Amino acid sequence: MAIKATINHDSIKDIVLELSKVLGTDHDEDNNELCFDLPKKLGDGHFRAIEFDFGVGIILADFLINEKMTLTFKKEKINPLKIFLNLDAPIQFIDQEHSTKLNRLESVMVSPSTNECQNFVFNSNKPITFFYIQINRKLFESKVEQFIGDMSEDLETLLRDLNGINKFYYNGYFSLDIAELIEEFKTCELTDFMQSVFLEGKTYEVIMRYLQLYVDKNNSKNSHKLIRQSSIIKIEKAVAIIKKELDVRISVNALAKRVGLNQNTLQSGFKQLFSTSVNEYIRDQKIEYAKNLLEKSDLNITEITYKIGINSRSYFSKLFKERYSVTPKEYLLQCRKRKSKSA
């Protein structure tokens, strides 16, 4: 028998409390966090929700349910902005105008009209993992008001709709970098205050990167081109190769052949998933790894240069300064000063 839950979306807390009641299970509450396990008779899994300041809240869910489940958000006078990021098996999003299948690494950012319900449909016996962000824009206004003038027109219009009067719908892929941030969120081992600060920081980092993707794709001529799931898997393989072989110089063509894609598909996939080219992504990973080595290793700058597959120390210095506004030598001195102070 299918499970149907009609839920008030005034707050993350309301969503989780009502969903736990529908599923017939108890919840645990600790300060700003609520969680519950899926009853064994229905399947296996866990729901975790956290409310942060300024009207921002998240739900992280990881479960397998033995009955099809439909989650319906009620019609409300004030509608929050919702960002739904799918990390596993397909999920269906349905409103009055759309019926969208969300594959892995696909998302929707939505706000309904005042007379509209929204539905998320989860299939039975499929591994479901999603990260859901809800933003009450009226409360969020005080967080972003000083930056409004620097935002793009699209983003300003979206965040300025404080009561959610205007219907909004956006569907697109999100980057593997965002998926990694969510994984860091899931696996955080900190506790108490440090955990709270870390998780809130990761949530804002996800929001920032996602909104930047939205702005970039809005300004891109190819923003609506879809990527096949098989191609996404191969692009993930390419990312793994890049990160494993940072000391090697690898061409885009050679990388494409190794993962079984043509060069154009690999390039367009990186543009959609990372808003950057393959070569720019490789360069950024090398420079980030170099920064980590400067902080934590005893290698000198020349050794680090070769460690990241760059043959010219001056070229490495140029790239590093473009990224971090200091030279590697200056950054290394800063790191040593910090270490000596903490010793």
C-alpha cells in the first residue's frame, strides 16, 4: 500500500515531525536537530533535520522503503525556497506545470505559487539519498541584504520575493564538488558546538555553490543540455583519475579515451557539472593540492612544483598567486609563522 504524507512546510521541524507521525515512528530532538529512523516494517534508513539561523534548514535522508511514498507540501500563504539535491536513485517531482524525473546529481530549486501543492515521489525498494535545503526568504533577508546590490538580477529577484508570491522553477545538474560537500556533512565526526558550526558552514557552502551554478547556467547558451547518466559515471571516473594522478601531466584527449568518452562530451560535462573546462579543473586541483602540501608537508617549493606535475617553478608561482593572491613562498612563510605561534 502506497504511503502518502501531506505536510505543512512552514519549517523544517514541522516537516520532520509530521513525516515521523505518518510513518508511525518516534523522533529524537537535540537543540536545533531532529532525527528518526524508518520503522523496520517499512524498510531501513534515517532522516536527519537541522534548523539554522536566518530561516535556513536542511533535511538529509538516506533510506530504502518497501512501499512507494509521496510527500506533498500543502498550499501555504508564505512559500519557502526549496533546493532538492538527489544523490541516488531517481525521484519524481510534480507540481501543476511540471513532472520531472530527478536522476542522480540532478536537482530542482522551486517555490510554488500560493495556490499550489508540490509532490516528491519516492519509489519502493530503491536506494534514496537526498539533501533538502529550505530557505524562509523573509528571515533570510537580514543575512543577504548588504550583498543584494552585488548580486545578478536573477538572483536578486529570487531572494527578494520574501513571501514567495511568484512561482519559481529551476531544474539542473549540480556539481560533484557539491556532492562531496554533502558527503563531508554526512560523515562529520565533530560534536556539540564544533559540529554545529561545521554543519552550518557546509550548508552555506552548498547554497553558495548551487546558486552560483544557477546563475552561471542561466547565462549559458547550453544550460538546458542534458547529460546521460552513463556519461556522468564516466565523468566521475575522470575526476578520480585527475585527483589520483596530480603529479602527472595528462591531456584532455588522453583522459577522455581512458574513461570512454569523446573529448567534446567530456568538456561539456565538466562545463555543466563544474562550470569550468577540464584543463581549468585539473589546474585548480593541482594548486589546491599544492596549498595543502605547503601547509602540512616538509617539502620545499621546488619539490612541491614537481609533485603536482608542473615543470616550471615560476609558472606554479603565477598560478598560485592568481588563486590565493600570495606567492607560494609568502604562503609558506605564513604557515611557518602560524606553526611557531601554536608551538
